[in-house]
Amino acid sequence: MLNKLSGWDDTIIALATPHGIGAIGVIRLSGNNAFTIVNELFPSKDLTQQLSHTLHVGLLKAQGRVLDEVVIALFKNPRSYTGEDVVEISCHGSSFIQEQVINACIAKGARIARPGEFTQRAFLKGKLDLTQAEAVADLIASNTEASRNTALHNIRGGFSSILKELREQLIQFSALIELELDFATEDVEFADRSKFQELVKKLAVQTQQLLDSFQLGNVIKNGVNVAIVGKPNAGKSTLLNTLLNENRAIVSEIAGTTRDTIEEVININGILFRLIDTAGIRESIDEIELIGVGKSLEKIKESDIVLYLFDVNKESQAEVEAALLKVQQQNAGYIAVGNKLDMIGEAQAQQKFSGDGVLFISAKANHHIDVLKQRLADKVVQGSVQTESTIVTNARHYAALKEVKQSLEDIRSGMDNNIPGDLLALDIRRCLHYLGEITGEVTNEDRLDYIFSKFCIGK
């Protein structure tokens, strides 16, 4: 178990706003001497005597020289983000001014914070558990409504509360079984095995639900790769431009115009889809075009979804079915899309291509494009994204939950086979260990350093 308070008694400083020129810049300090350090640079009043959660306007001076006119916000421990004394200096957004203010604070005893150190201190002070701390980074990196809502849900303790409940129930039974070991010679049983069986079954169901949510969580956090593939001149570049509502790809009647892959991002129902316009797949003697075809085949393998686009006027059902069979061999997740509906009509297209599953559109006329977008979203999330429930988005959490699931299976198997209490206690401890790893109740310095190294400096 980590000694959470060892070696964390100095005062750190960092720029909390992005680097570059802006209206204002915010510089944050946290630590025992945060108030004293800033107070020595702020002659207007004694900041150490002011109330917490107050703002103060005045000049910041160092060595008799005015650095800037600033607004200073005070947050006394433990009522701050880190749980320590925190001072935030809002100065003008000049990179030069920000550097001067930071250097003046360093000269008074502060040091530059490490990446994520403010949030790491919040974790060490018990303001956040590890899942909430990681959700802070997810919130900063969020770029859709779904990813923001999921991160906010976890920051508020949605995921933590589930894990806490799982852990507490296991600990209660673990304590009773450990008590039985103290009275092993008297053959007594304090833990009701039938109730414990029911509990383990319930915990296994909850754990599996969390594991199942990771696929959706990964989509929310990282987006979906969609390869648009098909024969040359099927309208792939036109479809990309229509989906993006801009002329991103070159459109030409000349087959083979797209020689390389083009990637763009579109937000559909809160999910980011990375659209990849590939070179047309066909036999060719053009060396450059062949390279593009090779890249297209690679993108099919790498993509989460393949949009197979075909020309309803020029291609037959047999040709489309043969092409889809090849796509399936590379990637099972595909949507068949018949393009250029404006030239043939929907009734004739449906008659020509019998069977369910094919979506007919006109990329040029923007016909059924909204239907295509909805089908893409449904392919990924099977409906709307429900971020009110807990969704696992972190690969570290997923790996630990898999270990929790295995431990629960071992516990159930052990009880079915009436194994001794000491062996059952080992399986319970293992399960508790991995639950503790997720929340940070069981951790070490190396793991924390790795997790928080991915944060920005000012957070």
C-alpha cells in the first residue's frame, strides 16, 4: 500500500491555461507555502490573513519591479482542488509576463509541477480516487457530448460508487471467513455460504455488465474508424464531401482519381467517426494506383466499419455479393451502400438488388444521407448513447475488471467444491486487490507516475 503523504510537502507552480498569447493566463500554485510565496510578491495586502475563496486585485512586484496587475484567487486547505493551500494568479495573457511571474514564484521557493501533479496531490489527499482523477484527464480531452458526459459521470463518482459497493460487500464476508479461521478447531461457521453464493453471483453479473460496456466506452473515448471502399468512380469521394458538407476530396469522372487515402472526422450523435476515403479497388497496371489499392486493403483490415459503396447503375448483384464476400473476409463490420440512386430510382434499384441490408443513396443529391449517418451510429452503439449509466472507457480499468471476474469465478468454484476457508479467503483477497487497483486503494509510485504523466502540466 502506498504511503500517500510521503515527500509531497513542497509547493508547486504551473501555467493552468494553454501556452500562447491570450486575454489572460492563469498560474496555479499548490502547497504549504503557496500563500506565503505569493504574499511576498503582492504588497497590496496580507494574503495570509484573507478568507478562503476570495479574489484580490493588485500589482505583483518582484525586486521593486512591477510584473503585472493581477487578480488573485485564494483557496485554503482542505477546501481546494488539491486539498492543499492553492493560489491562482490571473495575469495578462502575454507569454513573457507569465514566465516572469512563474520565475518570481520559483525564486521565492516554488518549483515547476510535474505533469498531472495537481490532480495527483488531490488523489493523495483523498479528494479524488484514482478513477475520478483519470476522469479529469478524460474530461479535458473530451471532444464530443458523449465523451464529456461520460467523464463527468465518473468524476462525480458514478464508477467509484459501484466499485465501493462491490468491495464493501466482499470485505464483510471476507471478515467473517477470516474469523472462522481463528476458530478452526471449533468447527464454527460465521459466514452464511448460501447468501455468499448469491452475493458472488450478483457481483459477477455487475462485473460482466461493466466489462460489456467497454466496447461502447472505447468508441466514446477514441471514436470509430470507417473505411469507404468500392470500385473506382463509385462515388466514394463525393460521399465523403457530402458527409462532411465540404469539398475535401477531389471529385472527377476519371476512374482512379483518388490515389491515396484521405481521412476526416465527423461527429454523429456524439460519436466521432474517422472517415477514410480510399483508392478504388480494381486491377490496374498503374504503379501509383496499385500502391493506393494496397493501402485501401490495409485500411479495410484496420477499420471498425467498412462502407462498401457501389454504383447501382453499373454493377450487378453478383458483382456486389462477390465484393462483399471479400470485405467480410477482411472485416466483418460492413454496411452495403448503393450509390447514384438519382440516376435509376429507388424502386428499380431495390428490384435490381434484392435482399435486406442494402442502403440506397445519392451522394451527389444528398438523398438518404441522414439515414446512412443513423445507420453508422446504430452499427456502433445499437441506439442512443446512455451516459447516465456507468461506462468503462479506460483500458486499465478493463484489464483489472477481467481479473475481478476471474477471481469471482474462482470463489464460486471454490464454494461449489467446499474448499477450506483459508483458500477461499485467498480468492476473496485477490478480488479485493484488483478492485482496489482500479480505485487506487492498492497502488504504487510507479503506477501513479505513469498514470499522471499523461496529464497536462497545469492539471
